Amino acid sequence: MAQTAPFAASGALIQLERVSKSYRRGGETVQVLDRVDLAVPRGEFLALMAPSGSGKSTLLNLLGGLDRPDEGSILFDGVALESMGPRELTRWRATHVGFIFQLYHLLPVLSAARNVELPLLLQRLGHAERQRRVAAALSLVGFPDDRHGFRPTELSGGQQQRVAIARAIVTNPTVLLCDEPTGDLDRHAGDEILELLVELNRRLGKTIVMVTHDPHAAERARTLVRLEKGLVGEIRTSPA
Ligand code: ADP
Ligand code: MG
């Protein structure tokens, strides 16, 4: 197991420099992230592992521009997210980022296909082109053809996560940010989702950052980073 030093890597797709984030709770300030440095090369599949409550979701939300750090800088392809205003950041996110969550976050009243179509409604695409892309994305994630019209409650957890992944990739984003993507699945369904992420990384070259507290999930990534007390700690790179 080789050690890597991702901190100073130049030309990284995503680079965090001394990123800090705290929350106020009651009268107290809780320091969740304390000057975190991290570089994610283009094409990487990085697992960031840490126990619950240690700031994983916080970090992922900062990476995706859903929240802003108190201090420090987040560079995406050399552009500082903190330099963007709210509208620009929203546009940037719609173009570059696909989010995948533990509990799928599908809209219950919409069919699988309609859920996948949602991000495309923000783009100027005709109906036929949207349908074509939705079908391509659902096929890519191995979602059954005969279930496109099913609602989330009519699908298994693994199928729901496939729909959520199709929704995340339908806009062809640069990076996939996954927050405990197998956290609500049994081992078999979870393994299938991890295999799908590995494929999206290898075959489509998607850069993936996955946060998890599950060592088994983290094992499937190419690089594993541990977050400890808000600091990026032990790092290993596997020869995947
Ligand atoms: P993880 O995803 O690793 O479980 P989180 O990033 O969700 O951790 O949370 C890290 C810490 O920050 C926890 O103690 C949590 O309670 C706290 N926290 C997260 N979000 C907020 C918030 N919006 N307001 C106050 N505290 C928060
Ligand atoms: Mg979390």
C-alpha cells in the first residue's frame, strides 16, 4: 500500500485548501472541519471514510457548492467556488455535479423516468431529446426497461438507488458526489451499487468522491482517505 500526498498535487480537479466549517449549536460553536486540505485528481474514485457525526456530509456539501466554508478555498478545475455568486454557483452545480444520497431523495409522486428527467427540465431540450437521455441513463445503470413508469415506493432500495444514480448522471456531470450511497441497502444490493460506481468511474471516467463510515464500501474505491477530527488523516492508495 503506497502512501500518497494529495495535498500539494497540482492540476487536481478538486482542491480544498485549509477548509474550515463550524456550526453554532445552542450557545456553542462546534468546529466540524478544521483546515482540511485535500486534492482530488480528475478521474479519481476517492472514498472518504470517517465515523458518523465527523463532518462527512458537511464536507461533501461544501465540495458540491451546497454550502460554503467559513474559511479556506475550494477550487474546481482551478476556479474558486467562493468567487461565484449564488446564481453562478447554482449553474455551476447543474453543469458539473451529480449528487447521490443514502436515502435516494426521489420524488414519491413521480415515476422513475420522471425523476431522472427532472434535472433536464432546467436545460433547453425538446421532449424527444429528454426522453432519449432518460432512457440512456436508465439503461446505463441497469434499471429494468419495464419499470420506467413505476413510482419509487414500487421499487426495491437497490432499484431506487439506480434511479437516483441515473438522475445524477443524466446531465453528464464532471463529478459524482456520493453520501453513504449504500447505507440503506443490504450487502448484496449495496455491492451492486458499488460495482456500478466502479464502472461509471472506469468506463465513463467520472470522478467520484464517496463519503462513508462503512469500510466495506470504502474498499471498492481506488483511493481511501480517512477524516479524523476534521483533519484528513491516514491515506492509502490501492492498486485497483
Ligand atoms: P457525518 O456526515 O460524518 O455524519 P455531518 O457532516 O452530518 O457528519 O455532521 C458533523 C457534525 O456537525 C455533527 O455533530 C452534526 O450534528 C453537526 N451539524 C451538521 N450540520 C449541522 C447544521 N446545519 N447545524 C448544526 N450542526 C450541524
Ligand atoms: Mg452524513
